[in-house]
Amino acid sequence: MTKVAVEVYGCAANHDDGRLVRELLRREGFEVVEDAENADVAVLLTCIVRDSVDARMVNRMRELERVPTVVAGCFPEAYPERARKLRPDAALVGPRHLDRIPEAVRAVLRGDRVEFLGEREDIDWKADAPRELPNLAAIVPIAEGCPNRCAYCAVKLARGNLRSFPPERILRRVKRELERGAVEIHLTAQDTATYGLDRGTNVVELLEDVVDLCSRYGARVRLGMFNPGHAYPISDDLADLFASRDDVLYRSIHMPVQSGDDEVLRRMNRNYTVEEALEVYRAFERRLGYFSFITDVIVGFPGETEEAFRNTLRFLERTRPHILHASRFCRRPGTPAARMEDQVPEDVKLRRSRILHRKRLEWAEEANRELIGETVEVTMVMEKWGRDEHAKKTVFRGEVPEPGERLECRIVDASHARLVAEV
């Protein structure tokens, strides 16, 4: 039996694509293995979100030059010429063509070279195509691509424009995951708030149906990241749903603001103001009180002045995120931001990122320690740890509950990274 190794890098959507590809290969009679160096064929599901990740993809392609390889995912779709130059022998498969992976594997085994890239109309197949058995936490994409045009984003080059999956297919997929033992459903997309803009519906309507379904199985729902611009018009409805169904929905939102300065947001081509982002935050604050706020910030975007950086700090001091992902701006080939003037020097980026690193640890520990002494509900999504009702990682002192169990626990300690509970 031909051995195929599948390596997955990057976001939640990529990891779900990995489950899809592994199941496709098994159904086509291939043996899926872990060790790429000793496999007959290697399949790389690549990521390009930052230059450091891009470099890792390049190195991995070179390391596997003696192994017949299928380079799939975002790298070959966004940068096909680079992929061809790096691995002229490899097959290239974009994110919307993953059903052609078995065909690509057979081609490289014969010594042939094929490419399946570009836009594709019939993308709905991805919504409920079979996946390998899930972990207790199942990732369920609700769309491919997004309508945004952020100046720094290379993922747009790979994932394309928004294609929301049909709600009935998403619900069918969710039900299948629940029937196979999932206790958490993680709905994901490049921007979950854009769901339905191309279908005359919205993410609130979808979420209501998913929550109703998951409640019948005693499972939790985690909504993936959404941008403030598209969340703003529906923020009241979304926050109302979170408040009324917090028995199912985690009290947690991931809203990447990227900057707390309106001029920087304009240059980024983000479709919102700082005040609109704050109003989305306030909508959840008013209804939920304590909730886990996760955000992302880009430090040193072209034209970011000291005053602009201070504005970002002010936004973060107001919201005090429980988790802050702060990254230094990097020029991604093919993006408008890579060609912008007023590039910020690397030493300035480093200084600003160090400030945010110290702050993020302070804010995270402060937020987590507020829960010491509280009783919370924990869902065991892994063998040795679970998530509390705010989706915070929770480990145990003493007896550890069984995987899949959902139970009330008392928080006895906390750090910036996790809660510590006792049953």
C-alpha cells in the first residue's frame, strides 16, 4: 500500500483541510502515515500568514526534495511561480481543489507534474465532505475566503473571495461531528461575521441553528474570529445571542482590531473605526459582564507613528484583552502594504512589540486571576485539560476528569496562560 504523509501548518481552517485530505486519501486506498521522510509521497498543507511561516514552508519543501511531493494549500495558490521554482517536480493544489489531492498523489508517483489552482465555482462540496474521526473539539469551517481587502493580507491571495457554505450543509456536518463524539464545535472562517453576506443571511441566524443542535447533544460552541467592521452592524443581535445561550456558547470573542488608530486602520484598508470596534466590545461587555476578549494587533504597520502606537495602547488598556496576539508587520509579496512608503524601522517595531508583550502577560494574568475562587463549568476537550465557560484552558490539581466530560469545578489558581481547577 502506498504510504502518504500529510503535514499541516497554520490556521484552524488548514487543520480541518488536513482532516479532509487524510480521509480522501484513505478512501482512495492510500495508507496515511506521519513520517514524511520515509513516505512514498508527502503532502504539505502550507501557510503563508507571516514571513517566518513562509520561510518554514520554503525550508520544508527543500528538505523533502528527495520525496515526491504535493504542495497544497495557501503557498502554491498565492505564489505559484515561487512554488514551481522551489520544487519544479511537485504537484500544486490550491485550497479550493483539495478533492484533487489523490489525483495529484498518483501523478507525482508516476513522475508527472500537475497543477490544480485558481478560483472554482463548485466549492460547496467542502462544507460537508467526509473527514477523518474528530478530536473531541471539531473544527467546522462555515465559509471559504472573505470580502475584505486588507492591505497586508497574503491569505486573501490564496483563499479568494467570500463563498459562504449552505447552512443546511454546515448543520449536516455539525450533526455528523456530534454523532461521532465531538463535545465542542469550533465554527471558523477568515471572518465569521461575513458569513451569509453572499446568501442573504448572516452569522447570527446560522449560529442560532448550530446552538440549538449542539444543545441537544450537550456540546459547546466556539465562534471563530470576526472583524469589527462586519460585526458592528449585527453586534447587538450577536451579543444578545451569546448572553441568552451561554449554556452552549462560550463567553469568549476573538475580534482582531489590528490597530487602535483610525489613520493606520485607513491605511490598512480595514472597514471600521476605532470607535466602532469599541462599540462591538461594549455590546458584549453590557450583556455578558466578564467575558474572554481575544484580539490581534500588528505593530509597525507602514506610517504607524509614536502617537498612533499610543492610540493602540489606549484601546488595549480600555479592553485589557485576555489574550493578545501581537505581531510585527512584515512585507508579504503581492500585498499593497509591501509597496507602501513610510516603512517603520525594525528596531522601532521590536521596541513596540516588547512593550505589548509585557502588557499582554499582565492583562492575561489579571483576567485569569479574577476567576480564583469561582465555580465554573469545564468541558474536557483533551485528555488532560479542558476549557472553562470562557474558553480558557483549564488544568487540574488532583483528580483529572475523563475526556469528553462536562462538569462544574472550582478555580484555585491561575497564570497568564491557564486556569487551575479542582473537582
